[in-house]
Amino acid sequence: MMNALRPNQMAAWIAQVKAELPADVLPVVLDVREAWEVQTASVKPDGFELVHMPMQTIPARLQDLPRDRPIACLCHHGGRSAQVTHFLNNQGFDQAVNIAGGINAWSAEVDPSVPRY
């Protein structure tokens, strides 16, 4: 079963996973949208490291992702990030979760300054 959380659950998730990590290590929010989408709207790193890696590049760049840190995958509405989360889970990234609703929900639930498109 794939783990998913809503944007309004991110602060609690970050606090939970940071409690299990060394003090200088942050969880990752993996933004799998295209570059133009990231330029249009992006989240502000707050207690996490933000990594942009378009969905189609992930299989070739798996070695660039930390296996020992929790990863929350983000896209526009949650569909692509759900696929990436499933893929990562199948590749042994057992701490990967999907941000359901994507950046659109992030704007609605967490930070209304993030543009909706």
C-alpha cells in the first residue's frame, strides 16, 4: 500500500521524520513537475530539502536520490507524484510518500501565496 499525505499534514510529517533523523539531516520534497511548472509555482523549503527532478528523468537519476532519507513526492495534482512514489517504493525507497493533491492543494491548504495554474 502506498503512503500518501495531504499538504496540510506536511508539518506533522516533517516533525515526525526529523525526530528519527540526525539533527543536520532533512527529509526531501521531490518535485517531479516540468521546469516550466516549477517556474510558475513552487513551494518554499521549510524543514525539508527541495529537489526538482522531472518525472521522466527519475529512472536514470535514482543514484541521485538519498535512500536513507524520507522523500515526499510532489506534482501538480498528485497523479504523477503517486506514480513516482510507487516506482520509488518498488526500487527500495520504502520511506517515499505521495503528497496527495499536489501543489494545487498545497496552495489551498498551506500557502495561498503559491500560484495555482
